[in-house]
Amino acid sequence: MKTTDPISELTGYAREHSPYYKNSLADVPEAINSLCELPLLDPADFWKDSADLAHWPVLTAPIEHALVFKTGGSTGGGRLSVYTRTEWQRTVEDFGRSLSGQFSPGDRVANLFFAGDLYASFLFIHDSLAHVETAITEFPFTGEVDPLKLADAIAQHRINVLAGVPAQLLTFASWLKQRNLALPLVDTVLYGGESLFASQRQLLEQVLPNARIASIGYASVDGGFIGASHRDCMEGEHRTPDGHVLLEIVDHHSGATIEACEQTGLLVLTNLHRRLMPLIRYPVGDLACWREPAGTAQRKFALKGRSASSQRVRVGILSLITDEIGETVRCITGSDDWQLLIEQADGSDVLTFKCVINERSICRLGQLEARLIELYPGILPLQAAGLLELRIQSCQFEDLARHPRAGKRLRVIDLRCYDRNDREVSDGIFGPAQLP
């Protein structure tokens, strides 16, 4: 992958203005021929000291004319992601235009993403919808809307598109099912923030029988706009937003760049326009594979689950921070040997914490569970809605999975199925959305 002037300008700017990049790129010559000559960013080093924005070495300038969002975790543990207002505007403009092909003229869209407490999703979708090139109307409910009021509003205002995180959409669907209600008027469901699995899709289809279900796009608070959702994308597939980011897939053991299709590796992002908090060869925490050959415009890729080394794990509406969990396990049990297993069963997520502890510490498993719920209070409503099962287990060293080649212990094992065979079919009115 040949670098271009924007890459040279980006790395030069980062070296000059960011102490972090000045250090991390110190051994890299100014003239390079490809991105792979730059080191992969170490997320742990990148986020170190990020809680103190005035002294965070990653930033290239003081926080002025900026937006600050939280990436997840508890109030004390969630990391902060920073955009200048210009960078934010560019992000939502590009994302919004990429969405245009998902809508039909006259669509009425219920924005059910979450707002408040420095969360970005509601504001991100709200601002992005303003740049959709199709004529649509937004109803900004937020994810806290009462289900009865939402159902009444859908009927009263003929709202036909629901947009939100799967956990919120599934909670609403469960409420409808318990009352033997269906909403045939809804013809589109756009989800984001996490993956939607087959059993969950079945519940949505029961109460929204006429709805086409699709990803709203692939974005994160830290990484920004990562992938566009087009009508030709299967479940888990997105297209590279050319001109906004450069995406790579690299072997998680050797670090070699992967260009072949259907070979899974770490998804790595370089954002071309963010300067306040530069992202240069940043592992986003997901596994992916290419679905189209190198050189294809807006090259399609498929998500294949969370990386075992991910610093942030998405489960429902929860963003779990692995460093935060590790410190909690260490403080309560005295053990550094633990693993997080994520599975799907009967439409709900199953979250299993395995921990190697001695017999005298087994009594502390209940204390560990209570502390995890204290750190992530969103666990309780997900449990109440039947969308999450939390298990805390003691185990032996040999019960912890290891990397098949490197032999290293894996912190996160994501066993959810991200593949779906049926492809979204265009309705014949609009083609795939085109990015600028």
C-alpha cells in the first residue's frame, strides 16, 4: 500500500505536535514507501494517562473548540475521545452521506440511540442524519423512551424506520411480543454499536414482520467512521470509506499485512483527517477479513468478532474495559489469571468470567460479581430484559484458552457467530450509497 501526500503530512504533523508520536515514530525515517513501515500503535500505551486531557501526550494541542466523548467503561475507567468541531463535522458529513442509500424519500426515522453521560451515539446519528441526501424526517426519541409512548408515536406519526443499538431494539421487540403486538408499518431497522445475531434477528422479525434489517454503519467513539453500510452488504460486511480512512488487516501474530480475501486478522485504522487526536495504524479491537481483492474501490470487508487483545469489549449496550476488569479481579481475588468468554444462547449474550483462584478465595466470587455490576450498572437492565446472562466461574490454568501458535493466554474469547448467508437485496429504487 503506497503512501500518499496526506499520509506524509499526517505523520509529519503528529511527530511535530504530539509527544507520543514523536517518541513512537522516532526510529521511522521521514520518507517511507508504505504504511507497514510504521509501527502498529499499542493501545495500552496510547491510552495511558488519557484521563488527564491537559497532559495526555497523544494530543497535539490544548482542548479548544472541541468535543469530548467517553469510550465506555465506568465513570472513572472510561477513556475519553476528543474531536475538534471541524473534525466532528467532517466525520458526521461523510457518515451521513454514506447512509443515503439506506433510505427512501419521505422516510420517518426514530433515533433510539443513547444520549448523555458523554456518550456519542445519539449525537453522532442525529448529526449524521442531517447530511443524508435523501429527504427524511428524524424523530429524536433517544434510547430512554418509554416503549408504550414509542409504539403510540410510531402509529400516530407513521414512523417507518427504527435506528438504535440492538439491545434497545430487542427490549422494545420483547415488550411488543409480550403484548402480542406487531408493527407492520415499520419497514426498516438500522442497528449500530454492536452486532446483531441470528436468534436476535428472529425476535425482531416476529414483531416487525415487514422490516428490512441492516447495519447503520460501522463507527466507534475512538476510531470514528470506519465502515459504510451499503445495500449489497451481507450481515457483518461494510465498505471502506475511501478518502476518510485507510484500513488494513494484519496478522495478529506476525504483524504482516493481509491482502488475501477470507483471511482473518486485526483491523487497523489510519484516520486521514483527525489531527487533535491522531490515529495512525490504530488497532480498532475487531477482527476482520477482506471480501474483495486489493485495489477495489470502497473495498468490502467483514467483521469476524472482537480481538483477543482488545482493550474494549462490546456486549449489548456495555463497553467493558479489559484493563479495568483485570484490576478488579486482581484486587478482589489476588489473581492475574482470568479470561472473558462471550457466547450467544437463545437470543441472549452469555458473559462468562473465568478466574484461576485458590480454594480460600472461592468465597470471593460473589464479591467479584457485585463489583463488576457496580462498575457496569448496565448489566442489571440487560439481565432483567433477558438479554444477558452473567456467569462467574473458578477454573484451573489449563482451562484458560491460549493462542494456538504463540501460546499466549487470551483475555477475550468471542464465540458469537458473525456470519450470515442471506444478502440484503436492493429494493430497486436506490443503489448503494456512494461516499464522496
